[in-house]
Amino acid sequence: MNDQKDLLNHPVFIVSTGRCGSTMLSRLLAIHPSLFVFNQYPSLRTEAFVNWSAPGKRKLIEKRLRKKRDELINTVRRNRFIYVENSTSAAFFMDELYRLFDAKFIYIFRDGRDFLRSGMSRDWYKPESLVNRIKAWIRRRFLIETGRDTSDTLLIPPAEYSTRFEKIAWRWAEVNRIILDRLSFLPDDRKLTVRLEELNRESLTAIHNFLGVNADDALINEMLGIANTRPNKTQKYEFPPYNEWSESEMQRFKEIAGDMMKRLGYSI
């Protein structure tokens, strides 16, 4: 029987808005022999949407989290690995994950203007068919497993935001707000913040220290080599960089996301 000490390490969740290097970071950490890294699986997207839109269902959400993560986390820990999961969904129930699993969190973020450009190159907030809207309602109402439906990551913006540009800018600010608010209640030793633009040797060393594992120069060099290839990068942008935006686009972005940009240390 495994000693109880095998269960003393903390599961770690990488939280983010998505499209900010979280998948890349999980791939880098997967190289480490002491870490067992999952990338948004098993999916928690629908639970995340429900917890955001209907917070009164907390007991049901906690039951679902236990069902989907308890045995998985404990199996990894019994095998003397540290459980690490990259999950944009986890941002919506950090309180529950901390309480249920004594979890730790790595928060990675990027400049909202780059996030918006990446989001505009996807199908985010494009009109959905009536059939898909009905399926989404059923899935969210009854928490039925119907695959990794990306529509559950998009949230529902206020009515004042009508264009895709506005909705994506709002989503970036809203998810970062949720994460920062929840992080503020966690002990310092349970959270680490990483800016994508500053993902370098120093920050990777800090991440390994936070995880409680050693990383020699060769391992860090290997990770930096992979990071330089930008795995999971947007292959084709359909929206221009910030310096090519119109004055009205710059102003609208500032109105929607300017406060969060400043909160995260970006000048605008």
C-alpha cells in the first residue's frame, strides 16, 4: 500500500482566458519526469459555464468536480507524480478546486489586444444554428456529456456588446476579472502569476520552484527551445495587429478592456 505521504503534493491547475500560452506551458511542463500533465481533459467546459451563469448550483458543481477529478487526481498522486492540468474551465471554480483538492494555481495571461486578434481568427461569437442553440440549452440544463463543445467557453456578454470585436474584448476582461478576484482570496503559496510575454528562463525556474520540483539547465533549455517554436500558435490571422486598428477600434477596446489592461500592467 502506498504511504499517505504520496498524497501530500498539491494538484496544480493552469488557469487562463485561453489563447495566452497555457497549452504551450502545459506541453513544456509535460517534459518533466515528475509531472503528469493533462490538457483540458476530461472536459469541464459545461460545468464552468453553468457555474458562471447559475452560481446557485454550487453543490451540483462540486459533485461533478468530485466525479470527474477525485479518482484521477488521487491516482496520479499515488503513483508519486504531481498532477498538473491546463484548464481554462478551472478559472470558473477555483474556490471549489481549492476547497475540494487543496489545489494550487498557475495563472498565465497575455496582452488583451493579442488575445482579441487570435479570437477574431476563430469562430468565436459567430451565429449558431437553432439546433446547436437547443443542444447547448439541453447540455447546460442537464449537464449531459456531449463532447468538448467550445461554445461553453464563450460566455454570454451583456446586450450592449453586439459585434464580435466587442464580445471577444469583453470575454478577455471578464475571465481575467474572475481569475484575479478568486486569486485574491488564496494564500500566497497557492498561486503564481506568469505573463506570457515574460515566459523565459527566470519564470520557468520560478514555476518549477512553485511546483516543488527541480529543473536542471538542460531541461530548461529544452523547454525554451520548444517555447521558441510557439506550439499551438494561430496559424492564420484574419484580423490586423493593434497598430493597424482604426481609431474607433482602439477607443472601443479601451472602453471595454482598458481597466483590465492597466490592472495587468499593460500600457494602453
